[in-house]
Amino acid sequence: MVSKTDEEQVNRLENQVDNGGGGAWDYLCLVRKLKLRRSDKVLKHGLSILNDSNKRSSLGPEEWTLYEQVAIAAMDCQCLDVAKDCIKVLQKKFPDSKRVGRLEAMLLEAKGSWAEAEKAYSSLLEDNPLDQVIHKRRASMARAQGNLSGAIELLNKYLEIFMADHDAWRELAEIYVSLQMYKQAAFCYEELILSQPTNPLYHLSYADVLYTLGGLESLQTAKKYYTSVIDLTGGKNTRALFGICLCTSAIGQLTKGRNKDEKESSELPSLAAAALENAYKKTAPGKLSLLSSTLRSLKLS
């Protein structure tokens, strides 16, 4: 994840470059370092350097890195002619490069030439079976074609080798959720929480999946993870506060008529409801009455 400091630095540099204050190369380097997807800006400011022979030559060997960065951004923006021109320059400089070959396959993918792209990716994998980018591109290509079962198969095979890839686990979880395969999605989020236990987004997504699954055990666990989100965010996550209230209401319905000892304390949902009301007073006072009505209907106390 990108830290708040890094994000502020990127935004500051972006604003500076957009307003003609210079620093385009520093901005492009930072975007590349942080692996951000700001393709329109990269394309615009990258071309401003590549189209100026003096600026381009001053980069030294980094010139070729910029050609690659601009080619990928151009494909993302569907400026395929620009991407093609950048790749041609790289082909001329590095005629036998597998890295350039990967760009050629990505261009075929961007054009929608799925069969040709798949053939190109498969050929590259024969030379380097551990190329992570190509494995993930194949999964993305399957998903883009609507072949979700194929994307699941490819991602699962990939994760057997590269188990620490957070992006792949998150992608797989999102596909499972889209197919309503919530138990499988829950497993993916468990893996993410194990590897990044202080990331509140993974706790929140896991809680959402468990709440959707339903059942007393899942709801109780979901409530715990919504609570952990509150702890990790200093009580500032509205979705988690709502989650606690919804879980409490659903658990109350399932445990109706049971002994008091089996029921949960009402202190946490009361605090969550109060925090929600305070947040709405500050940010959306016009909707406070609607919130209050909704909370009353949940019968939290």
C-alpha cells in the first residue's frame, strides 16, 4: 500500500508538473517506484520528455525505461499507435529482449487479439516459467474475456508458486465474490490478513464476506473483524461501525429466546451507534434523522 506521505508527495509533484513547474522526470520515477496507475499523466508527461531530444538524451540509460513506462501507459489509455511506436524503438535497441517481447504480447492483448496474445505469452513462459507478470497478464486476459473460471484456475496455479503476492490474492477474492463463492473469498482474505495483519481494508472485506455468509458463527466472527477495523483506524471507519450494528441486530434475531448468558453485551453496538450519530452530525446533518430511524429499527439495545 502507498503511505499517506508518499501519496501527498505524488500529488504535490503532479500538481507542480501540471502547472508547468517542472519535475516531470521526478514525478514519473516516483509513480514507477510506487507502482501507481496514473496512465493519463504518465503518457502526457512521458511524451513531453521523449519528444524533446535534449531532455531524452539527458536521461542516459533511463531513456529505455521511460519508453517502456510510456508504452504501458499508452496501452492503458488505448493510444495503441503511441504504444506501438515506443515498442518499435525498444525492439530496435534490444532485438532479442524477452522484456520487449512481453510488451509486444501486451500490445496484442490491448488490441483484443486474444488468441495471438495467449500464444505469445505461452511462448515467453516456455523460456521463463517463473515470469510473474506474464502469469498475471494471462489471468487478467481471461477475466477480460469473461472467462472467470479460467481466471480462477490461472490465479490458483500462480499462487501455488507465488504465495506472497497480495495483489493476486485480492484479485482472486474479488472474482470469488462476484460469483457469490463467499467461502472461497473468505479463505483469500484470511491469507491476506495473515500476511498483512495491520491492513484494515482486508479485515473489512473479510468481515463483509462473513456477514454475507450469515449464520451465528460467521456473524460473531464478522463482528470481531469489524471491531478490529475500528481499532486499526482509530474509530473512523463508518462502514465498520455500520457492520457492528448490523451484526448485532442479526445475532439478536438468531439468539432470540435464549438465555442472557448466551447473548452478547450491548455496550459495543451502543458505542458504534453513538459514533455513527456523531459522525453524521459533523458530515451529513441532513441525514441524521434517517440514520437514527435506521438504528432504532435494528433494535440494538
